[in-house]
Amino acid sequence: MELQLIDGAFSTTETIDILTQLFHVKIKFHEEKVRNSYNEEDIKMRERKIKLLQKNLDEARAYIKKENKDFHLESVINILN
């Protein structure tokens, strides 16, 4: 199953806002899993994912601010079994 999540043109500010909110949802998901986990290996894996998400968001924000123009965002979620 394929779900179209985002497909449109956005200003610099809107692009940063959308990406920030999306990344924060995923970061909060992992933070909640860390809080509820007793498995040290799982905690370390999720902490690495959180750091990577934060790094990717920082890089995206810097790129978007540098370009300072409208952007077209597309995001599709594929649900596979």
C-alpha cells in the first residue's frame, strides 16, 4: 500500500517547518522507545538513530536557508508486509 503524505510547493519557512515537525515526530517516537526499554543494545541503536535524524535535519535546514527559495516536497509512505 502506498500513501501520498506530501506533494506540493512550499516557501522556505514552510519547508523548514514541515521537515522540522516530521523529524520531531520520528525523534519523539525513538525517545519514547528509549524511555520504555531495558535492553541496552536497543537503547544504543535508537540513540544513534536520533543523532542521525538530528544531523539530517540540521543539514536540510542549512541547505534550505542557503537556497532561500520555494521548494517542492514529495513524500510517499510504502506499507509493506
